[in-house]
Amino acid sequence: MAEIPQNDAERKRARKVGLLMLGAFGAMALLACCGGGAWVGFAGYNSESAGVRAMYVAALPMGFTLFGLLGAAAGHFLVKESALLKVVLPVVAGGVGGPLVLALIFVFFQFIFPAL
């Protein structure tokens, strides 16, 4: 079977969607990491337990946006023709990465940090 050439307009649309997702997740990651890190630092300045609680709250948005940024970069550079996949990939990567980072932070503060 002969392969049908992809429409050039569709590829341009997919590229624009990829750039949009990359920029959006980049801006969100910058805000979440800088804002969350500053908030954890301010909370933990006088109280270690307040800093730990602040990290529990900040870990989910930080993980979501960072893993979403990785998914957006992968979608932009690896997926050439599907605009839908360029939107879904960062959202799914963030949806998996946010709870994963929260779980890792929880394990660290519950089991590793007290032993130090």
C-alpha cells in the first residue's frame, strides 16, 4: 500500500501546539519550583517540621510541572505529526510524575531523614 503524504498544514499546526505546550509547562515549572522552593525555605527557616509540611504540599505541583516539562520536550522533539499526542504526553507525564515525587519525598522524610 502506498503511503499518503502528510499534510504540511497539519505538521505546522502540530509544531505550534508542541511549542505552546513546551512554553506553558516551562513557565509553570519555573513558577512552581521557584515559588515552592522559596515557600519551603521560608517555612523551614524557624521550624524544621513546618519545612517538612511545606515540602509535602509543594512536592506535587513541582513534580507535575517538571515531569510535564520533560513530557512536553519529548513530545515536541520526538512527535512530528500528532497535535493530540503533543498535548496528552505532558499531561500524562505530569500526572504520573507529581504523585511519584510526592511519594519519594514522603519516603525520604519518614524513613531516611530521621536516621541522619
